[in-house]
Amino acid sequence: MNEYEELYTVDDIAKMTSLTSRTIRNYLKDGSLQGKKIGGQWRFTMKDIERLFNHNSVAEEIKKNNRQDVQDFMDGVGPEFDGEIQVCTIADYYCGDAAAGKKMCDKLMTVINDPDGNFPMAKLHYDYIEKEQKARFVLFGTPDFIIRTLELMK
């Protein structure tokens, strides 16, 4: 592990996948997800997360949950946002290979992991579609979050 490599928490992975923290912990328990304990808390590299995504049953569960999130948004099901406008956007990034897609995902995650906590209800789903050589990002959040995230894709 590179000492400057970004580390993710259980909650970060839950946000990325739309799975619950409990489900992520179950994947830790059954060995589908591996990481390191630092200061008593689990931390994961992007490679750890990629291995989880590549596990067939986990990948299918994530895709199912991602589709359900979009359907819930369309049906108006979900948390209340105190009258704020909420947006769901699907962006395809034709990048040629999975490494470039993951690099873009890392870049976009910086907005969700904003240290000032400007986007607490924002969500980002990532999927690399090998056949089409594209990364697909599904973004949920305020217009400011969507704009800030899409600007990073330029």
C-alpha cells in the first residue's frame, strides 16, 4: 500500500454501493471484503473495494441496489431533504479501460468526501461496463453537488 493512497471507511463503501454498513461488515466477516484495522477502525484501499466489486454475488447485489435507488428516486421514495431540490443524473464516461474509470471514480469521490461536509445526502454509484469500455456514474444530490461533480469529468 502506498503511504499516500486514499483509504476508505465502512461508511464510505456503504455510500459507494448503496449497501448498509451492516452488509459491508458482513462482507468483512465472510471474507468477501478485506482491509486493515487502523486505530481500531477498518480502512480499505481502492484495490480492496475493487476485489469486493469483482465478487460475483456482491456485484449482482450492488447492481440490484443501484437500480432500486434510481427506481426509488423516480417513485419519490427516500429520505426527506428539507425542501431542497434533489437531482439524479446518470453520466457515462467512455474511458477505454477500467483503470481510467476507477481513476475518475476516485476523483469524483473527493466531492462526496468533502471535508466541510457540504453534501451529506449525496450518493455516487460506479460501474465499469467492460463491453462498452465505459464507466457509468449515477449521482444523487443537490444541483450544487451534481454540478461540482460533473465539472470534474471535463
